[in-house]
Amino acid sequence: MTGIQNCIVFEPPFVVTHIMRGKNVVVLTGAGVSAESGVKTFRDNDGLWENHRIEDVATPQAWQADPKLVWKFYQARRRQMNEVEPNSAHVAIAKLESELDNFTLVTQNVDDLHERGGSSLVIHMHGRLQTLRCEKTEQTEHRMADDDLNDDYAYCNCCVNAHRMRPDIVWFGEMPMEMEEIYESVESCDFFIVVGSSGHVYPAAGMVNVAKSVGAHTILVNYEMPINGSDFDEIHLGKAGEILPKLVEDWLMR
Ligand SMILES: [Zn+2]
């Protein structure tokens, strides 16, 4: 156990005693949790996807200018969902939900690995790969049949003249989803736990500060040390799938 700035860093083996039963707990997960299940980012060694920066493919402007290209990128990501499985971090988070009365799970991930890992209430602030959104009515549909996963556009079932659907994803420059509900939970939480995210990129960074401002105990479980660890009271370094199950067991004791 070593002190870095104002936080305490734990490296396994460790014992941390918190009583989370009866408390308000918010968990925020990021890309690290999905990465441990083998979810790929589709970035080559040069950080590009087919010579495009991801930031240039994942925007409303790109969808307007070259929808075929954007569609192809997301269809590849959607197809990948059939090849990955939830890991023990997903399962541990689902266990926390099942044992606590006041629990909120917020994820930056667009896959459905939390749901498949047993979580029943997941707030997907950056949207979901499994659903598509009608461009006209904005209604979403779960569309993961084989026919929905090829490189042809998908068309909605909500309009009389079926309309083209877009990925149900929050693109760069768009507002994250359900922020009001998320901040409401964070403002009343006793424990704010970030898993698989540096916690220092907006809007996660804003959330940890809100949690701190209401006196919550803030915990980070992440593969590497963030640039500024002092936003967290407690940091556990390592793979979430390896260390979270034991932590959850400790948090649910008694
Ligand atoms: Zn429609």
C-alpha cells in the first residue's frame, strides 16, 4: 500500500473493508472492462481504421458525408458482439447489483456485455451497438439478426415508408444519453466506483468530482495509474476481471 498524492493505492493482495449494504452505490465502467473480454477498438498499429481516424468516422458529419463508410465501421463492431463473452468483472458488477437495494450502473461501453453478465439495469451513456435508430422518428429497435449485420443499410419498422436507420451511438459532438438521471444518482451516492476507465476524461472526470463534492468515497479499479490519481480516495491497480470479484466479495461481507 503506497500513498500517491491524496489517494491510497492498493496492489494485490489487499483487504479493504467497506460496508456497502444499505448505501447508495454508483459504478461507472469504461473501455478497459470490455477490452478484457477481447472487444477490439478496430484501431491498427497506426491508430487508424482503414486509414481513417476513429474520431473522423464517429461523427454526425461523417454520417452525412459518407454514410456507407460509417455504416461499414459500425457493422463490423456490431458483428463482433457475437464473438465476445462477458468476463468476471461483468459478473462481479452484476452480483453487486443483485445484493444492493440502491445501485446504479453507468457504462461508457456500447456493447451488451453487462447485460449478458447478469446486470438488469444498465445506463448506456454512449448508446448501444445492438439497437439501431430510425433517422426520422428516432425510435430504436433491437436489430441483431443475421440480415441486420451485413453491410447493407437497415430500414425501420416504425414508418409507413421504411426509413434508413443509423447506429444508436452517441457520436463525437453529440450529447451523452441520460445525463440527468446519471447525475441524480451520483449526487446522492455514498460510493462512486470507476472500473476500467482512467476516470479523467470528460464526462467521467466530472462525475468523480460531483461524487467527491457530496462526500462520497471514490474508488478506481483500473489497469494503469491515471495522470492525476488524487480524485480518488482509493485506487486498485490491475485487471478488473482479476481483482474486482474479490473486492465485491469484501464489500458485500456481513
Ligand atoms: Zn421509422
